[in-house]
Amino acid sequence: MAMTNGKTLVTMIAAGNREIQDFLDSDQRETPYLVIDLKVAAQQFRRLTGAFRETTVFYAVKANPQPKLIRQLAQLGSSFDVASPAEIDLCLSEGADPSRLSYGNTIKKAADIRYAYDRGVRMFVFDSEAELRKLAEHAPGSAVFCRLLAGSAGAQWPLSRKFGCAPDMAVSLLAQARDLGLRPIGVSFHVGSQQLDPTRWDPSVAQAAQVFRELAERGIHLTLLNCGGGFPTGYQDPVAPIEAYADAINTAVERHFGPYRPTLAIEPGRFIAADTGVLRAQVVLVSQKSYDDDHRWVYLDIGRFGGLAETEGEAIQYRLVTARDGEPTGPVVLAGPTCDSVDILYEKAPYRLPLDLEPGDYVDILGTGAYTTTYSSVGFNGFAPLATFCIGDNA
Amino acid sequence: MAMTNGKTLVTMIAAGNREIQDFLDSDQRETPYLVIDLKVAAQQFRRLTGAFRETTVFYAVKANPQPKLIRQLAQLGSSFDVASPAEIDLCLSEGADPSRLSYGNTIKKAADIRYAYDRGVRMFVFDSEAELRKLAEHAPGSAVFCRLLAGSAGAQWPLSRKFGCAPDMAVSLLAQARDLGLRPIGVSFHVGSQQLDPTRWDPSVAQAAQVFRELAERGIHLTLLNCGGGFPTGYQDPVAPIEAYADAINTAVERHFGPYRPTLAIEPGRFIAADTGVLRAQVVLVSQKSYDDDHRWVYLDIGRFGGLAETEGEAIQYRLVTARDGEPTGPVVLAGPTCDSVDILYEKAPYRLPLDLEPGDYVDILGTGAYTTTYSSVGFNGFAPLATFCIGDNA
């Protein structure tokens, strides 16, 4: 088995992140594992707040609920988009005030709404009458906002019709919210995760402005426009800078709201967390299916059920780094280690890896600080969940 | 919130399984959870061994590694198909002798092969030269069998080209196995999980027979034909009885092997475990996306990341039972509770549920004893992994 020269890994991409490289080089830990650098999260948070002026940033905890990351973001002044009681407990225990939490899941059990309310959460989303009635009963007097259906063309992890409702229904429900003793404060929408096109926010901002106007005619003055997340990471190719997204959203708000500018909120997850992490995996097997097959199959010790769930449909295509980069390469199919045939990472995407790649070689998967660890199965095929190490605590 | 009359659940389908129904009725436990009846596993095991004479049954532990289930199957005389060191440890600690374990994952770390060997495992699969060389080094002298690529048309959870190699490669590698000091004993193949067509084994049996013949010409006499798993469960519609599968396989073996009948093995997982379990979930929300939409969205407290991974692509379509069955129904889209838009169970499949279904109602998902619990994420969106309760211990 070839010894991997860990020192040559990562440098190509995460240039400047000496700390992650040093961590990877410092020991032979059992793979797979994720290492995240909290300093990167702080940088990303500051980039966001620099680009989006007078905008409340609700970090989407689901992207990476690592407690130290939550603590750091709380210290930096972030608010939090939470999806469950466990995420609420996490944020509170890591120092966030409940006034900074937004219960951003449109699908909540009555008992979970009550749980949040009892802990001081006073901001909730909804997209249906049934949810609104639960909120009126279990979170009386709370601020509520309605999620609109939005198109997600252009997104690499697009959203379906699962969340949100039509604008005319949003108008009715927000009016009903007031009658139910709740405080209707605005609307939200989400244009799809890893959204590569900054102009995709415009149509939803236009719809939101219309909802604001119709409710103003009924004497209900909304104030909050929550533009969701979707701000991308450059997994392989560069993406537009975050300032381009801020500009596009501000331009859309000016165009559609005119002088009646709402308070803006965003819910970034991937943008803050993805670049914090490098996932170190190991090659388990390199093989061919027949003697005349020009594709090698490269099997890693992580796959779709070990944390790389976003490779479903080959949607998110991570950049890979090996110690043999620079050597001649050939096309590969990449797969995970389980006996499940859907546990294939990339079969259609044109990945190439060094021809002399061998079992035991490390493969570093970049941009894996978001949407990896919590997707990991509890133990499919008997493989343990993905471990995380944190560095950069003292940022 | 409507009170659910738990007593009317399940009876429609799992008629005769009074015990599961009594368990569900006996308490208001926090949902979602799975209850499995070990007696059903024993019945299914006996059905298999009754249908497949003189065939070694290797239970595919990955289907459900519940320790009590493993212990019971060990007591019944089952052998075990294991995929990892953790599954090996589990089987040994539940009373299986290492001689009854087959390390059936074609993708094994060298250290994991050594781990298995050190614990007495002496039967291993491979489908590539690299894996064979690892086995020769770390499991010297062991019995090895080669997995053939197989078509999986007709399977509801089909297998890709991920596993297996072409027959001519299998011949070469099995010959090489002998030269490397291993004991080449046979071939395996897998025609896809939940395989509805018993005739699909025939082409692979034919290929296997050809491999046997070519090796016999080289003086290597294989003895084991491992026909894999794939034996289905009747999730919604009836499936052919297990005897039809046994007959089809025996007929194929007679046709292609003639008088030189090999020892048969099978690796059932779903067939043994699926019908043991009922997953109790709860309706979290029923909503519509607009006032003119005739589809209701029904959101449950379990979804693709809580254990129902096999609903990917709507592949496995479970039968659902509610306390309101018998009332008028309408079309629904079924989705899970997370903020992930791919967490949709059935959008194209024509599911209908009672029109008066409400948040808080129980929905029992049948046939969920296999391929559910271990797929469950460690905590995506902060939701806890799927809990399991076992009944029928004293079978």
C-alpha cells in the first residue's frame, strides 16, 4: 500500500489555509473525518454582513450544527434559523438569545411550537392555514411570516414545491394571522440552495412586494422581507461574489418596493459553513469491471450514506485533492463503501483521478463544511457516522 | 387535534399480527418509531429454508442489525452476510460462530479484512484483482468467491454496475486466487433488491455455470453458487411466493449445471426483516399550496432522512394505514419533516389518504422492518434517529 504524502494535499485549493493542512498532516487519524476551521466561518460571516447592509443574518443551523461554530456565530452577532427543538436547545446553550431565533421550518408539531415558545422563541414561519392555527394556539402573540412558493431554476440543489404557498393564499393567511392574535410581520421565500444566478431573487421580491401592498390596503403593514438562503460556494468553478447577490437583491427591492423599503433578512447556511471544511477520506479499492473497460471504479470510505448525501443525482460536485495530483489521470467512477448500489457519488460527472491512485491513498474532499455531518447515517452497513474536528477556536 | 383511535390501525394489513397491534395500542410513545416482531422473522426464515432445500441462508445483516433479531436468527441456524467489522462484532456477540460469517462486501479496507480474519472469518467475496491481493495478504488461505456483474431489470431497488465483474475476469481472478494461496470456492451474483421476476436469476446462473466449467478445465473445481438476495416483500401488491423463486433458481441450476450441482447459498435481507416491522409516524401538517390545488400535502414526522431512504425515486412504495381508513379519500403528496426539499416520499405515486386526516393522526407504515433504521441520519435538522422496539422475543 502506498504511503500518502499528506503534505501535498489541500494546498492546491485551500491555499492560505495552513491550519487545516497542518491538522491533516499532524496525525494519521482513522478516516473518514471532517475538519472545520472556525476562522473561515467568521470570515464568511463578515463577508456577508459587509455585503448585506442593514440585513439580519439568520444562520441556517441545519447546514452545520457543530456547537463551537454556533457559539462563534452567536458571539459575532448572528441570528439563527432553526428547524427543531434540538436546534433551539443547541443555539440557546451556545449563547444565542431566544429573540435571535427564527423557527424557520414550515412543518412543526404542535408540541414543538410550544417547546419553542416556552423557551422564548417569538418568530415563526408558516405556509398554510393549519400551521397558522397551531401557531395561534401554541405561540400566541408571536411574530409570524409566510413563506411564498418560489422557482428555483438555476440552483444546483433546487427546491421543490414542498415549501411555500401561492401569493394570494399568503395574503389571506397573513390577514388571518392578525385575526388569530398573531403578529404578521412579513414574507419569506427561498430560490434554491447553491443558486448560481443572482437575478433569481427578483421575481420573488416582486411577488413579496405585491403581498405587502395588498395587506397594506387591509391596514396590515408588513416590515420583514426574508430572502432565504442559496448563496453559493465555489465547489469547482468560481461563483459570483457575494456582493453581486447583495446588489441584485437590493436592486430588486428598490425596483419593487420603491420608497417603502422593508427590513431585510437572509438565511445563509452553505455560504458560511461549506468552505470551513475539508473531509479526509481514503481510497478503499480501485478496480475495473472488465478487462476492456477504460473506466476505473474508485471506492472511497465515505459515500452517500456517510455524509455526502448531496451527491444524490450528482447535484453537488465536490473538488477532490490527492497526494498524486500532477500525475497523469484517467476517468473514474466514484463510489462509497456500502453494499448499496445507489451509494455512487459520480458516474456521469467527468471526474478524473491519477492513474497510480491506490488503496490507502487519502482523498481530500473540499468545501464539505456544510450539509455533510448531519446527513450521515447512524450506521448503515455498520459504518460509524462522520466524525468532526474543529480548529481555529480562538478566532 | 383529533385523537387517533389506534385500535383500528394495522388490522387491515397485518391481520393476524395481534402483537404488533397491541404494542401500538398499549401506549402513546413519541413518534416516529419502529416496532418489529421477532416471531415474524422466525416464520420468514423457516419459509425460506422450507422452500430452498440444501441451501445455506446468509442473512444480510445490513437489512436490519437489531441485536435480538441477529441472536434469534443465529439460534435458528442462520449464517450471516456481513459488510463491516461492526457487523462482524455484532454477529459474534449475538452467538454466531465465525465459520458462519461471509464477508460479503466487495469493498474492504485491508485493516478490516485483517480484523475479520483475526476473529475467525474465513469466507470473503471479491470482484477485482486489487481486492484479491488484499485478501491474499490479510486473510491467507481463506475461502473466496467472485461476484459477477448481473442485470437487475425487474428489481424495484435495482443494482447498478457498482458490484461484480465480467465472467472472463472472474475466471482469471479465481485462477489467480489459487496461485495466491487462497481457496477459490465459487461465484456470487445479485439480481437486484425487491426483484419481482423469479426468472431473472437464470441468466446469471448460466454465466456462473460457464465460469465453473472454464475453471474446471484449469483443474479448479468450484463448489459454491451464491445466488444473492432480492427476494421481495409484498409492500402493496402480492408478490410471487418464495417457492416460485426457489423453483426458478433450482430449474436454472439444473438447466445450466446439469449433474454437477453446486452447493447453493442465498443472502436474503428484506425477505426476512421487512414484514417484521411497522413504523408508526404522525401527521405533522396537512396543507395546500394554493386555493385551487386539488392535491393536499401531507407532512409526516418521518421522511427520507429519518429512515425511509428507499423512497428515493419513489422506488419502494410502502402501504400506509390510518385510523380514518374507510372514509372518503383524495390524492396526496407525502413528505418528510425536514427543511430539505428532496425530503419528499411520494409525489408521482398515486397515494390517496382520507380527506379528514389531521395533524396528530397516526400513520402506520407497513413492511418497514428492513432497510429503515440504519439509513436514519444521526440528526439532520435536529431530528433524532429512528427508535426500534422489539417484541416476540420468546418465539
